[in-house]
Amino acid sequence: MARKKTRSDEALQKELKKSGEIPKHIAIIMDGNGRWAKKRGLPRVAGHKKGVDVVRDIVEACAQIGVDYLTLYTFSTENWKRPKDEVSTLMRLLLNSLKERLNELNENDIKLNCIGDMHSLPRDVQRQLKEDIERTKNNKRMTLNLALSYSGRWELVEAIKSISKKVLENKIDPDEIDENLIKQYLTTKDMPDPDLLIRTSGEFRVSNFLLWQIAYTEFVILDVLWPDFTREHLYNSVIEYRKRERRFGKVSEQIQNRKGIKNVQDFPAEIV
């Protein structure tokens, strides 16, 4: 996609895959495009354009190391409040990216999916998005989820509306409503919850992203702006994830060692 894999990168990926568990689902809050541009005296659009290039490379890298699902917080419900010219630029960049990357997705066996209110997007973006989703639907290597016009609260409101309608139609008994049923009405119903959430720009907040799904997700916050995010940052985030003891409410003694690395000392603290 974005760059030719170097021998060193291939070696890093090989070591990463053989040394321990790769998260099945990674979610990323891609923050800092505007600040990246401002630091360089550039218009905000320059940061967004650079950010698109980074997306290409990170999507490819995730597929190469064996991630099954990658969810990118691409455009939030709240982002509609930004200046109209910036929103228009973002939609134009999105449309161009969808047009240009379709062949790359198919070549890399990556399935495209959208979570969010697609109907609120411009019609030309909707059409291109639907076309790309249809033409990649049989790809198996990895699913790329674009969170577009998405927010966690919007998703939960939509789920509540759908369940309430079924209750009124006597298709659901209120006493049957539990976590498993609610999950079936979320945009992520066909995929596991994220194992790892990466946020760039050093901000310590979830910004209304996957509020239900990240209940037990491991967070890695990086003090790096998205346009500067590299494969090495991704690999090191996976290594950091492996250091965490995921207890899911249990105590340490109940948790068996995860497959792969048994001690974090078995792999360097950082990959580069």
C-alpha cells in the first residue's frame, strides 16, 4: 500500500509475530493532524493529507502482522461542528481516498466496513463507500472499520431505539434484555471488542469512541501526533499491550499465562 516493506521491517514483523500474541482487534483514535500542521506553519489540510498517508501504511502493517480487525476513528459525530471549509476538505479527502485505495484493499485481501451514520455523509461519499464495501466484501485477511460520523453515544441511542421498537412489537421481552442482546444491535455486532486502543497526541480521553466496546480494552496513549505515527509506534504498542495482565474482573492467580511471551523480559522493551 504505502511503502515497500524493507528487510528490517520484515525482520521486526517476524520477531513480533513469533514472540507473542497479536491483538485480534486494534482501535485507533487518530489525533493531532491539525496540531502537526500548526507546528509547521501549514494549513490544517496539510496535516489531514499527511494523516491519510499514515493511514495507508498502518493499515498495511496491521494486516501484515496478523491483526483481524482494525477500527479507525475517522470522523466523529462531533466533527460536524468544525468550520465548514475544514469539513468539506475532510469529505473530499475521504472521497479521493476511497476511490484511490479500492484496488489496494483488494490486492491486500482487506475487507472495508463502516460503523457510523452513513446517511449523514455527502451522497457522493455514500455512493463510493457503498461501492468499496460491496467490492471488498469477500476479502478475508483483515477487516478495516472506518468510524465515520460515529460516536459511542449515537450508537447506544440507535441500539436503544431498535430494541424499544422490538419490545413494542412484542418481539422482545424486556426481561430478556442483557449484554448479549444489546451487542446484537451495535455497529460492531459481528466482531470482537477491541483488545488494544491506541490514542495519539497524548490526550487522555476516549472522545466518545466505542463506549460500550472498550470496557476491558487495554489503552496505549502516545505523545506523538498522528502524522508522525509510524510502524514502529504500532509494534511498540503491541509490545506494551503484552505486558498487561488482562484479568476481566478475576484475580491474578486465576489468569493463565497467555500464549507466547511468558515474561516481558523475553522481548525488548521497545522494538527499535
